[in-house]
Amino acid sequence: MSGKLKINVTIAGRNYPMHIERSREQSIRLAVENINAQIKVFTLNHGIKDKQDALAMSCLQFASQVELSKGNIQMESN
């Protein structure tokens, strides 16, 4: 089934309504789970109390993983 779907996701305790392609729902929900899990790691294991700081560090973690995977793909294609 294709088309738009309205969902609500919760990241770092805040709700965000989204309109997405139905085909992307599973990947969006998985991403939300991963983000919240990473925030929990930063708050519990690294003593970060501020949710904004934990969210920023989580974004940095995920963005660096993306950049690393881009580098690996570029190296493999050469």
C-alpha cells in the first residue's frame, strides 16, 4: 500500500508528528528507537543529564557512522 501516512514519534521525551511515505514507516520507527537508545546510553553511561546535550551527542555519533560508511564505500569502489 502506498501513499502518505501520519505518524507521531517520540524522541528524547518530545512528540513529533510526521507525514511520511507509508513505505518509510518501518525505517523511521527503527531510527527513532535507535536514537532513543543512544540518548539513554549517553545519559546513563556518560553522565550527560541535559537531554539536548544527549541528543546532540547522539546526532554526532550517527553522523560520524554515516561518514565512516561513505568512506568505506568510496574505498571499496576504487
